[in-house]
Amino acid sequence: MKRFSRLLALASVIVVASAQTVPIFGQCGGQEYSGPTTCAAGSICVVQNPFFSQCVAGTSVGSPTSVSSVTGSATSTVAASPTATPTGFIKTSGTHFTLNGKTFSVVGANSYWVGLMEYDTTDMNQAFADIAATGATVVRTWGFHEVTTTTDFGAYYQIWNGAVPTINTGANGLENFDTVVALAKANGLRLIVTLTNNWSDYGGMDVYVDQLLGQGQPHDWFFSNTTVIAAYKNYVKAFVTRYLNEPGILAWELANEPRCLGSTSASSGLCTVSTISTWAAEMSAFIKSIDSNHLVAIGDEGFINDPGNPIFVYNGASPSLGIDFAANLNISTLDFGTFHLYPDSWGEPANPFGQQWITDHATFMKQSNKPAILEEFGIDANMSGVYASWYSTVLSTDLTGDLIWQAGSDLSNGPTANDGFAVYPGTAIYTLDTQHAAALKARDGT
């Protein structure tokens, strides 16, 4: 969704032990692991799966998992949710996600902000706990923040000095994302991680294009210029390989809402559906070549390249979109489809457009025999009635799952980011989400 605002923040800080010990949430064992195996004081090494053991807070295997944070001179401990910590990797079978051969229901929320705001681990944990309390299984979040200066920024993952990018692996970089993963897991949640943005929020594609090719160059060169693609692959490789053996990651997404046009409206005029499909095939194959554990999707809005579709058509004439949902589902290295639903932004009525949009994508899902999820959706008015109708359509069409845009929480410094769609505990939509999660799991038998 492109309507959220950039919020300035400071990063969470995790406790780092000496070089001879593994810090909390760090890897301490697993097949082919050759690093240190002694956890920092107050934590123990716990086997997550044959490939990955992790240091978690506690003094014995049976003790509760907790997370320690340091803010100034104060240290706080957050009790984790009693929900079982995720183990094993999510796979697909036909139109379903699976875990250990059984159906895994994907239902939950977006929280792009959880790792990018001024949150200590207490607040971050609360944000995940609020999502988990609805019965959610999955959270989608940002695995990117491109900056050209560190001024006024907290967590960021890559900084550019002219055409030279440097990946931030420090406490306000990928170590910060380690905490995001650990706290999601502590609340029984898995993450879908998006690796760049079509829009300018938190940097996105145009930072790559501007820094490497010159200010104001065509947005769509992100998908076709070999220099830009190589730089993006470098970032993706660093991010993905850090979490190769992490079961808390459900999937990687290539981008949030990729289109031929972005925030700058700069265009080569040459971008078509085949441009983005070719890029998606190349990038998904690249991730698969370095990570065989995790699923891969595009993260697109699901636009339909079908002149016969009666309500929402991309006929190939405009360079502004460039997405062919059905064709992309057939890319062998993409494991599932994604689509978004914002009728107000698209100039369509909430219904019957919304219900038909879900139905159409469920049809493509069945034709491709791959899962598909409605991974973002929002409406400006009558949310309860409209969302109830959309949820009913998700269930009746056997669509694989859905993630609402977006989760909200009331934290120590006030409510989290709200673009008009945020769903806070105690509200009617929060209750509806809880009921829907139960219904979707009952449908799936999970």
C-alpha cells in the first residue's frame, strides 16, 4: 500500500555478548554450523530444527522464553506468548500451504512498521502479541529501508554513498531485524518479508535507480537495467542468506506492489507486463538458488491482463501497471500468488467489485494449482460490513488465505501508525478478524 507515511524512529538495541559466546537470538548449532555454541549468560541453546539451534533466554530447556532489552541503563524482560514457537519450514501442496505434510492456514495482518519505529522489545512484543491474539498465524513486514544519510533515521538496512551501497548489519540494521524475527516467533507467528518497495516510502526502487543511473531516471529501469539488478541481488543475497535456516520466515517477497511506474512517474515508455514477469522470474530463481528452505512470491497487487474481464482490466496499453497475475502464477520459481484490494483508490465500488475481485483470483489460483492470498486490503467506509462480505467470499471460494492492512496497537508511547486502516484491539474490526481467523482455520481443518 503506498499511502503510509515515513515515520522517524530509533532502533531497538539487543544485548551483544563477547566474541566467544552467542548473543540472544543468535545461532548456536545445527547441521553444517561451525560457529560458537555457548550462549550468552541468561540464555540457552535450543534446537529449532536439524539445521538451526538458537539462543533463547532462560536457564533450562523447560523455562519460559523471554526477551531482554536494554534502553539506557534500564533492562526489561518480556514474557513470551505461550503459543508454540514455530519450527519447520512452510511448503505448498496444490492451493494450500503445508507444514510437515499438513495444511497450514495463512491468516493475519500487515505490520510494515514493527521493526522500523522507536520501539523497545517490550512494545515490539506487544505489537506481535496483539496480532497473535486474533488467531493470526502470519505477519507481513518490510525487510528494507534504503537511506542516503543516517540523519534522523533509526533502523535502516542499506545506506548509499553515491553509487556505493553498504548493507547495515549492526544493531540498527540487520541485528534489529533479528529481534523482529525472534519476537514474531515468540508469539507463534511467521513472517512474509518484503525486500523492496515500488513506492518511495522507506527508500524503495527509485533509490537504486537514482543512485546508480542518475537522479530522475526511469523507474522501470529497476526491472531491466543490469547494474541495478546486480545491486538489488547483492542486497537480497545478504538479507536472505542471514536467515537461510530460520523457520520464523515463511516467505520472501520480491517487492511491495511492483509496477512500471512508481512515485516519481518517470518512465522509459518501454515497460510492459513481460518486463516485470521477466524480472520476477530472474529474481525468484536467484533467491531459490541460494535458499531452498523458504517460499518466494512477488508481492504484487494482482492486476489482471485480460481484456474480457468485466470489472478490472489491464489491457497492455498503459505503462503504469505492468502486472499479469495469471502469467506470473505460472512462473515455476514463484510458489504462490499475491493480490491487493483497494476499491476506493482504484475508483471502484466496494461491492460487487471486491467480491468479484476475490472470486476472480480464486479462479486463477485453482487453474494454476498454487496458493494465492489476499495479502492487503482496505476500505474507507463501512469496514465491518464490507470486510465481513469479503471474508465470506474468501471462505466460500476456498481462497488460500488473507492478511489485513493493517495491524494496530496501543503501545507505551501511544497508538501505532494509522493511515485510516489500522485495526486496534477492542474494536469491532479486531473482533471480526478474530472470528474470521477461527472460521478460516475451521475450513482448513487446522
